[in-house]
Amino acid sequence: MAKKKLVRYEEIHNFPNVIFTQIVDAQTRSVDRKWSEHTFEKDQETVVEIGCGRGEYCIDLARRNPHKNYVGIDLKSDRLFIGAQKAMEEGLTNVMFVRIRVEYLVPFLEEQSLSEAWITFPDPYNRKESGRKRLTAGSFLDVYKKIVKPGALLHLKTDDPTLYEFSLESLAERGAKILFHTDDLYSATKELGDATAVQTTYEKRYIKEGRRIKYIRFTLS
Ligand SMILES: C[S@@+](CC[C@H](N)C(=O)[O-])C[C@H]1O[C@@H](n2cnc3c(N)ncnc32)[C@H](O)[C@@H]1O
């Protein structure tokens, strides 16, 4: 591991706004920590960002919506480090981070505990055999269905046309209710709230390059 990554890997264990999980049993997909170990300053609804990377999206959501709590999850601790440090510098108490794979969320989180979910610019994994790794593949949708409350809104944003089409098919296969979708988010006339109001560095770059942002709003039950 590069030195900077190694330092971050060590330091993140001491961050008060990060839960760092380790796998206990790969078969049962259980980890050594529990979500219930953490309490937010305010007891209010909790929203998850799946694959949050450096946490830019959920930090901005947390700034805009102090009446909600946010949890960003990602498997890469060096990326989470940047988000968690920023949140601490800003004194944001309604956002925290968990280092965990999506695959392990079900035993970690209480079922039906989250009120909304954002899947922001997931890796497209466009090699044929990698489709199952896409964060909108059926097995991941099954995880989200368990952790969100019935009727909770889920949002997907992507710049990747293949991932967008794949996600529409995958959602249809799982019987999801697609409430709105567009292959050109910023041309849509509908008021889309945080979907258009929040942009990460990467999203701004994609827009500058002329790439169209795609968006799907859906429920899983
Ligand atoms: C392309 S990045 C996008 C990061 C961020 N959402 C953004 O818009 O800047 C995708 C992120 O998903 C994370 N990821 C991919 N597969 C994952 C999995 N199975 N469990 C948890 N995180 C995952 C990666 O580590 C990466 O940080």
C-alpha cells in the first residue's frame, strides 16, 4: 500500500464519524461492528449514499438538509478519509461514514432503517463479465430493498449510458416502480430537488465535457 494510503488507513480508525468494519464471516456476510453503535446528535430520518467515494454528495446533502442524517458507505477507506475529515472540519454532525461493502450491509444495518438512498455515479464495470458488480445489479437491489423503509425513494445518477440502460432493465426485472427517469437530467423540466442541486467535482467535470447526466428515481416496494 502507498505510504499516504497506509497513513489514512491507520488514522481513519480513530475518526469519531467513521465506522470501520472488518469481515467476520464471508459466508454469512457478517462484520465485526453494528450500525447501532453510532448515534447521531439528532434523532431524525437517515439517508444513505451508496459508494460515496470522498463523500462529496452526502456532505452537500447534509449541509442542505440539517433535518436529516446522512451516512456515506464505501469500501475504500482512503476515499472515506477525505470526506470524514471534511465533515469534521465543517462541524457537520448529521453525516457519518461506514467502510463496508454493500454486500455486507444487511447484517450490519437494521432492516427498513433508512428513509432514502442515493447511488451516485457508480463504477460502470462495462466489461461483460463485470455486470454483476454494478451497484444496480439485482443482488444489490435486493440489499437496498431490505435496508430502506417501504416506499422509500431511491435515486441513481450516472453519466454512463450502458449503466443507465442496464439499471432500467435490472429495476424492471426486480419489479421496481420507476417514478421518473431521464437520459438528460439538466434538460428535464420537472423540479428534481437535490438531484440537480447537488453536484460533485466529477459530475461538474462530466458536464463540462458535454456528457449528459442520467437519472432514475424509483421505489423498491
Ligand atoms: C466512481 S466512484 C463514485 C464516487 C462518488 N459517488 C462520486 O460521485 O464521486 C464509485 C465508488 O463506489 C465504490 N464501490 C464500488 N463497489 C462497491 C461495493 N460493492 N461496496 C461499497 N462500495 C463500492 C468504489 O469504492 C468507489 O468509491
